[in-house]
Amino acid sequence: MTHAQATGPAPAARAVLEYRLHLGVGSVLLVALLAGPEQLSSPIMALLLAMGLWAIHRGPHLNRPADEKPWRHIRHASWFFVVSSLVRVVREAGLMPDSLELLPDLLTVPAYILVGSCFMIMLRQRRADDDDSARIDALLMGLSSAFLAWIFLIAPNLTDHMSGSQLVNALFPVFDVTILVLGARLMLSRGARQPALWTMVLACAALFTGDLLYCLREALGVDVPQQLVDTFLLLMFVLLTGASLHPSMRTLTEPQQSVAHNLSRGRIALIGAMVIFPVGLTALMPSGTTMSHVFRAVLCLSLVLTVLIRVIRSNNSRARAERISRRRVTHDTLTDLPNRELLTETVSLWAARATEERLEISLLFLDLDRFKMINDNWGHRVGDELLRAVAMRLTQQVRAEDVVSRIGGDEFVVALAGPPSERLGEQLAERLIAEFNRPFALSIGDVVTSVSIGVAKSSGDVHALDLIRDADTSMYRAKSNGRNMYALFDASMRDQVQDRVRMEQALRGAMGRGELAAHFQPIIDLATGELDGFEALMRWHSPELGFVSPVQFIPIAEETGMIEEMGSWLLRESVRQLAEWTARRGPNARPLHVSVNVAVRQLRDGSLVRLVDDALREHGLPPSALWLEITESGVMEDLETALLTLDALRAMGVTLCVDDFGTGYSSLSYLHRLPVGIVKIDRSFVSDVGENGANEPIVRAVLAMTRAMGHRVVAEGVETEAQRDWLREQGCDLVQGWLYSKADVPANLTAWIDRAPALSEV
């Protein structure tokens, strides 16, 4: 057995078994005490006391509660009970002087205090103080019990010449009522009601009953057998100490989750009895002293007031719960801003009075630019922190009557209404774009994020949901125009959205229906004029839409995630086609390569490396035959994640290319970090070279820079001989463009595959 096993909690099954044995043996002995011969009373009582002491020492050691303090109180109380019982035996045997007659009762007082302290600790640790209904119901039970204790126990002992015994008899019911109230609160408060809890509550009831019988016997002379009194008091002792043996005793010192329940029938009956019985008893009891009448009246009035307080608090709690429930339905849990439902409701109310009051409703739909990068780099905790900071900044920039809402993710909507002449929407959009240039102070430091805003307006003739949709549409226009700006909605955007939706639906399943095709554009070695390879380009011909430009469908595929499956297909198809061409050219021909574009989503997907390896192995091509093109802007969206994939591909032997160089970050530091071997100059820079164009110095600088870094350069979009000749003079390595060939299907490129070196171009 390891040390952890030796000191850890015992198996629950063994603890439950010991708990059941303790209660079972105790029950048998109590029955024997009550019904057996008087000669066995003393041995049985001694055995029961010994069992209780064993249980209260064994239980905490067996179950290892988080806090043993309340159980230590029970242990100390048990010893006081045992010592008190032994002293009482000595007193009844006549071996104690009269001056010490009250000693057994006085020794019991600390035991009561310790038990009460135990219950108070458990209530605090279970966080039962927050449960108002349990507190009031326990108070009702306490008032009712106090009423009974006053009538039958305390009042009969209050005489002009009270003896010490009568004083003690009047004091014990006060302790009993206090412990009973604490036990009731423990039982009625929130949390699971496990066997250990029920056992302790039953112990409280047994204590109250035993003391009640004792006081009736001593104070009123009621013929109550001593064995019956002893049975109830010993039952309390067995239950109180036995509770520590059950594994659920650990829950008595653990915080409990608040769970709302309807009042059970038993609890309703208990509340009714606690109110009706004392009041009815007051009416039936014979007349007593003035003090007795006053005390009864005070207790009855307290009962009525307590019931009234419970009704009021119950009503208030229900109203508060309804308010909380309503707020949860209408507000965002993260930022506490109104959600889409409340926004729609508010805009609809404004629209109803817009015509009459000549109001113009403006909606600003805000989307944080590149918010996913923040979540990916720093985690969702920082992302949530930023969203809360954005919510606060937006709230600070609007008027009190405006509505700032979060409708999901990193999307916010600001609604405002005012005279049409004031251009409230545009002015606020301009102000917010400027505000977002200020950094947000987060736990990781200052973070800057721009925002794209769509503005839509209405004079009340547009439904709220349609207005939100229009603002959303214009926000996407702002993003497509370069982000960090706002766009004002116009009707043509709605047609564009409908066209986009129709295109997206047609694109889904296009690959499965065989509508996608791989076209290839030759890449030429500028020094020799020989074919060096091909760039693979995806084309889509839809039966419904006809030929669709990649400029239109590729962004849709990237936004929807379809690009991952489509990109994987293009890579496999390109490798297959290159293997076919390589076999056709023969082993002595110049090796060719195929260059395939890789989307941002593919770089983030760890399966890209495995996909490349499987495709090359399947068709028997070396890794150097495959070029993968990446865009600067795509890599920079999540540089660290992209580098992991790029480094693995480079280690495999695949050639990496920076596509459209000059249109993205174009930073030497970034280019130095990327494991690339090829830089492709975008066609926009090539278009005017050879004619003393403005871009010639830029292209010349790029060629010099990449040559110094050991990279080869491909110039895209070469369409004239002047461009070709100028690039050759500047030392450009490779070119592609319509001067040589457009991108075409493999069947139309066989002339390039079978072609000998074009010496006339050298």
C-alpha cells in the first residue's frame, strides 16, 4: 500500500457498511433498553455511549472531510455528554453531595453549545445563509417550538421562588429550540440532502423530544418512564455520532449549488402546522398569568409576521427571477449588452413612430478586423477581454438614448435615431473608426484592432431584421474594400448579396458534380526559353451560372471553408497531371515542376504536410517537383502557425513561393523569416516595365534584393516582348503570361510538353 492509499479517503462502500452497522446495532440496543429488564439498562447505556465515542473518532478519520472543525466540536460534545451521564449515575447512587446536584446538567450545557456551533459552521460552509426561504421556514419552526416549550416547559418552572433545578429546566428548552432551528435551516437550505444530513437532523429531533419528556417529568410531574427519556437521548447520541461514518458527511462542509425547487407538499404541510397548531393551542389552553398571556400573544404575532414576510419575499424573489430571466433572454452574457432580440424589438418600436416624428433610424454593423488572429494567438480569454473592452468603448461613444448591442462573435450593432439632416450614422462611424485606432489596454498589454462598419438607414418603412441585414451587407462591402472603413448601404448591394448567395449554393457540391477543372499556365526559363513548369489554376464552369471567374468564387470558398476540400483536390490533380507529363517526356527531358496555390485555411490545417507527402508518394514524384504558392497577407494573418507548416514542407524538399509579392506586407524581415525559394512579382508591377514605366525601379529593387537573398524570381503577367526583354536584361529568372500561353486544359498543352528548346527566344 502506498502512502497516498494509506492516508486517502477509504472506499465509500466500507464507510457505508460501518455506518449501517453502527445504526443497526444501536437500534437493537435501544429497543432492548426500552423493552428489556431494568437490570440491563446500565450495561446497554454504557455500550451505546462507547459506540458513539468510537463512531465520532472513527468517522472523520475514515472519510477525511475538507474541514474537520465541526466534527471536532461533535467529538468534544460527545465527551461532555458521556461525562455528564457518568456524573448523573454517581448522583443517583447517592454518592454526591447536594451542593453538586446540578453538576450533570451544567456539564451538558457545553455540549449543547458545541453542537450548535457545529451546525453554524456547516451552515456557513454550505453557504446556506443565502437561502432566505430556508431561513424563514426554520424561523417558523423555531417560533412554533418555542411556543410549545414556553407552555409546557418554561412557564411551569417560572415561580416566585425558583430552585436551581427549575432554572435549569427552563434553560434547556432554549438550547433545544436553538439547535432545532439550526438543524431545520441545515435541512431546508439549498444543496443535496444526503444520509449524513438526515441523520443529524433526526438527532436534533430526538434531542428535543428527549428533553421535552424530561422536563414534563421533572417540572409537571407527568408520569414519563425514565427509560423512555434515556432512549430518546441515547438515540440522539447514536445518530449524532453515527452521521460522521457516512461518506456524505463530507458534503456537510462543502459549498452547495443553489437549485430552485417548488415547495414540496411536506414542506407546505409543515409550514401550515407550525402556524395553525400554536394558534389553536392558544385558544384551547386555560387562562394563565398575565406574563403567560403576553408571551403567547408575542409568539403568535411573530408567527403571523413571519408568514407575511415569507409571502412578501417569495413574491419579490419571483419578480427578481423574472427580471433576471428576462435580462438573460435579452442581453449578451459576456458584455451585458442588449442582444439581437432586444435590438430588433427596440428598432421596431422606433420604426412605429418614425414617420410621425420624422425620424431616421441608422444602424451601424461593426465587425472587428482579424479578430480570429487574437483568439488564435492569445486564446479565448484574451479575446473575451477584448470584446468587453470594445463594448465599453462603444457605450462611451454613443448617446444615452442609443442602443449598443452584441449580436454574436465579434459583431456589434449600434442603433440610433434622429432627424435625417444630421447624418448621425456617418458621423458616428467616422468617430468610431478613429477611436479604434487607439489601443485597448488588456492583461497582455496594448492591443490595436481596426473595425469595418456597415451603415444602413430607414425612415421606418423597413423591417428591423431587414435593416440589420442591410447593415451587415454594407459591412462586408467595407471589408472587401480594405477594412478599417465604413460603407453606406445602397440597394445594389442587396442584389450583390443575392447573387453571392446563389453562387455559394451553386459552388457547394460543384467538385462532386465534376464542374471544377484544373488549368495550367506554362512557366518559362527566361535565359533559355525552355519550359520550366506550370502553375495550376482552378476553374469552375457551372451549368447554372456559366463560367465563373476565380476572382468571384475563390473568396466565397475561403470564407465558407470549402477551399480546404477544393484545394486538396487541386493539389492531388496537379501532381497526377505532372506525373503523366513527366512520363510522356521521358527520363532525359528537363525536369518540370507544378506550382499550386495554398489557401490560408490549408496553412492552419496540420494535415497539409501529410496530404503533400501522400500525393507525391502515390505518383512517384520527388518533392522538388512541387511548388506551393503562398500569399504574403495570408501568412501574416497567423505567422507562427503558418511557419510550423512551411518549415515542415521545406524540410520535406518542397519549394515554397511567395505569390503576388509587392501587394502585401513586402517586408524584408518577414521575407527573411519565411523558408521560401521563389518570389513571384505581381502582374501589376510588370504591366509597364520596358516602357520607362513608374514601376521599373520597384521591380529592379525586388530583383536585386531577392538575388542577394538567394531566391529565384518569377514575373507574372508578361504579355509583350518588351516586358520579356527588359526582365531578361535585369536578370529575372522565370516568366509566365499570355505572351507564351494562357492557362488551359492539359489537352491543349501537349505542344509545350513535346516542344524542343526555343533557341530563337534566347
